[in-house]
Amino acid sequence: MIQILLRDKLDDCITRWHAAGYDVIGPQKNNNVTRFAPVEKASELDLEIILTDRTVKELFFPQTEPMFRYRIGKQAIDTEEYLPPGRKRIIFGSRPCDASAMAIDDPLFGWDFKDTYWFQRRNETVMVTIACTESDDFCMCTSLKLAPDSPLGSDIMLRPVAGGKGWHVELLSERGREAFDRIEALLDDSAAEKEPIANVPKRFDLDVCREWLADPENFESHFWKEISIRCIGCGTCTFLCPTCHCFDFQDEGDTYSGIRRKNWDSCSFALFTMHTSGHNPRSTQSSRWRQRIMHKFNYFPGKFSMNSCSGCGRCSRQCPVDMGITETLQEITKTAK
Amino acid sequence: MSIQEQYRKKAAELLSSGEVKLVIGYGAGTTPDRRRPLFVRSADETSKLHLDAACEANLSGYLVTEGLLADRKKVGIFLGPEGIRSVNILASESQLDPDQIVIMGFNREAESVSALEGSNVRDFPAMLAALKEQAPGAGEQALVERIENMTPEERFTFWQAEFEKCIKCYACRQVCPMCYCRRCIVDNNQPQWVQTSSHTLGNFEWNLVRAFHLSGRCVECGGCDRACPVNIPLRLINRRMAMEVLDAYDHFSGMSPDQETVLASFKKDDPETFIL
């Protein structure tokens, strides 16, 4: 029998999860921006949002994070480490693209050095994902060979039942089972029909693009200048991207005391590759945009056998000049064929 | 003939006669309601140009792309009144030669656009004088007044909540025609004048530094506001500074390419009571 979680039981679920020591975090609209934030009751959740403006990435990899405090004394150097808070939490209502993106970044944060900040948060988080029954003009998960109900990165998949009364519950991991054991008494047995998942059209041919990108002949192609001519070089696409993971270390303070922080950084910025000498190997915006595309669809898959893109489409949706990965890969698909 | 047709034809003429090397205009966007900046170099591409009420972006920032005007050749560009004002400022701040710019001017109304007569930035004094009379725009007046009437603590709380959202993507800066510095102060890391961290202090620092740098220069095109991916009402800050500058110096930015900069000009008879 299929188990169903009814929407009107959500308040009780949240209460039980809180009692079991979980923080509950979900999509909300606050102050004109949609993002994931802690909730006390179900009415604070906005589960109708197709995709939040900001991604779940910031819950694992915050835009700025203190790492340690240092004090240099006459005799010794004192350091005090900061670590993530260490609380179990449930992210309720993430979308498959956002959840997939966290799984895509796992090998990156763990291949040579295991990033404690990332993995501690990953290990203490239960991703409860809601399969998409709606999409918009920018969604492109299917073009990345993912889907509106991809299980990648999720611990629980919820599939909406017709009429919006609740969700079919699909347990995907031990961590998910543990969290849902707490609310087992609140689940119903049901034969209610699932709503069909969103029909997200395929917008480009990924295999064709990857082959074109892997050909060294195309590295210096005029294509890069043309496609990025209107790029203004802001960090919107990278900061709103759930898989973009570049960071910078900054010491705030002075020579004797201060805090070392890990801050988001972006390959769109000229300063990103600026050498101390003043030389900049990526001195033009087109070489920066090329790097972003190459990284996601050539270098990253070469190393980790996955594309560094889950198809959320935020790069195109929120670009101030209407650029994005979709347009670039569509043009490559045309050029290459 | 619609203004779109008229300007497509004009762009084609300018390009085929060799008067301009490039036309910067608007093209179709990803969705029907979107327009994107479009760079046209030959007459046969001009049919891709669009001009309608969805053409909101102020394209003038592209004019100061490094090297674009270095060959002394002319560039055609679609500009609304704010764009014309920003070309004036760029000229008055010696960032470009206004005679290299061929303007295809338009006024945007709710549902339609109309042509602005003229092609050189000096051709629009009446339109700009009328704009100054209307200033500050009535659109946001209620919200500006609401913030004015707050106590300093309430106002601080309001902006704290807004700046908390900032992710320091610098879209506001990058989209702004007035932010043309080759190296912004926040990108200067020897020394690091402004903290790069996107925490409350860093976000306040960034947004206030920008507000000061735009005082008496912002043309209120709203580009920063539309570009902000987390919807911070940046226009309110710039509107407030523009009101201040208008009130204190009767200065409305971007009136002509010869207009003196309000906070960067020195006069011997400036009253300097605040110093002594």
C-alpha cells in the first residue's frame, strides 16, 4: 500500500520533527524574495513556488562563513575554530534540481580534501523533495538527463496527489526513513492518484554540446565572443546556481587578530583570476563565460562523470541581460550539427 | 510606419552607409515579454531589432566597453530619456565623445513607445528640461515618504532587512552605466578598502559606498533595481540621493554633455561653512 502525507497533517509533522530534535526548513516568500528558511508551522511554507529565487545551496555552503578566529600574541598564536552548528534538520519542499545539485557537488567537496563544513551539514540534513508537476519557460532538467522527479540527492520523494491534498511518500534513504518514522502515525494509506509530473521540453542536445566543447579546436572559436557580448560580468548566474561552488578566503581584521572567512566567489568576476603581478589569464568576459560553460560541461564531467548543472534554469531566469546556459548550449547544438 | 520599423530602417541606413560601425538595440528575449540587448553590425540583421514597451534596459553602459570607441568610429544606440541622460554624464565625465554616439531615442509609455526627435545628445534640451520639472518622479513617492517618516531606528531596521538579502553579485554595479570604473573600490584588495564578505556590515558598506558614488550622477533608469536577483529596492536609495542633490544644488544629472559634475567640481566661491 502506498503511504500518503496529507497537507493538513503538516503542522503535526513539524511539531513531531521539532520534538525529535530536527529543525524544519522550507521555501518561503519573505521581503520580496523566495528562499529556504526555518519554519515553525506549515502556514509559513509556500509550497506552490515552482523554484525559489535562492537555492538550497546556501544551507550547505553559506555565502559567507567564519572558519576561525586568530590572535597573534607575543608568545603564541591563538586560534579558535568555528564549525557548523551541528543540528539535525529537514529541508521540506526542495525541488529535484536543487537536491540533485547537492549530490553533484559531493564529489567536488570530497575528492582530495574532505570539506568538513559541507559534509557535516550534508550528513545532518534530510532532503524531502517534492516532484514538480509544473515548470516554467526556463526549467531544463530533462536536457541534463535529469527529470522533474529525479531521486538524485533526495532522502524522501513526495509526489503530489491529484487535487493538491497531499503527497505520495517514497523513501529513498535510511536518513529519510528515520525522519519519517517519527511521523509514521500521521501517514495515511491511500489509493489516490498521483498528479502527472511536469512536461519539461528538451531544450538542447547535451551529447552534441559535450562533444563540441571537448574539441580543442573550439576553445578559441569566435563563438565565445559572440555569445557573451552582452554579458555584463555580474555574479548573478553563479551565485544563484545550485552547483557553482567557488569560494575565496578573506581575513577580516588586522595582522594581529581577525577572522578568516570562506566567501562565495564567481568566475564571472575579473578579479577571480587576477594574479598578484597584475596579469589576468582570463582578461575578457568571453573567456570567463567560456570557462563557466567548459567547467560545467567539459572539465567537471571529465573528472567526476557528472555535469555540473542540474537544469534549474536560474542562470537564464534571473540574468539581467537574458543570457544563460540554455541559450549557449542551444547555440552550440545548432553550430555543431 | 511603426517606430520599430522606422528605427530598423534607420539602423540599416546607418550601417550600410558606413556612418556607424555598430547599432546597439534590443532583440527578442527568451520569453515573449523579455527583450535582450542586441548588437547589430550589418544592415541585413536589423530585422532582428525590437522596440516596444518591454525595452526597459538602459543600454548606454555598453558604450564604455573598453576599446569600443577607441577607433573614433560612430556607434548607433537605442536610448530612452534616462539613456540620453547617462550619455550626457559619461560625456561630461570624459568617458566618451558624445559626437561618436548616434541616438535613436524613444519614450516609453505603459503600452507603447514613441520616437524622440534628434540623433545627437545635444538635440534633446526641451525633453530634458521637462524631465527636470517633473522630478522627482511620482511613481515611488509614497514609499519614499513612508521611509522618510520612519524613526532612524525603524529606517535602519528596514534597510537591514533589505541588505541582509544582498549576495554581493554586483549586478547593480555591472548593469549601471555610471559604474564604469575599470577597477571598483571593492575589487581593490591591496589594501582591502571594503570587506568582500556578504554579511550585514559588508553589505551595508557596499550599498552605501555605491549610493554615495551615484549621488548627483544616477539617472534613475532603474537598471540596478531590475537586475537585483534578490529584489532589494535599490531605486529608493538613489531616488533619495537625487532628491537631496536637486534640493541642495538645483542639480538634475545628465542635462547636457557640458554640465558640471555636482560633487566633483570646485569653485572658488563655494560656501565652505561646514569646514570652518
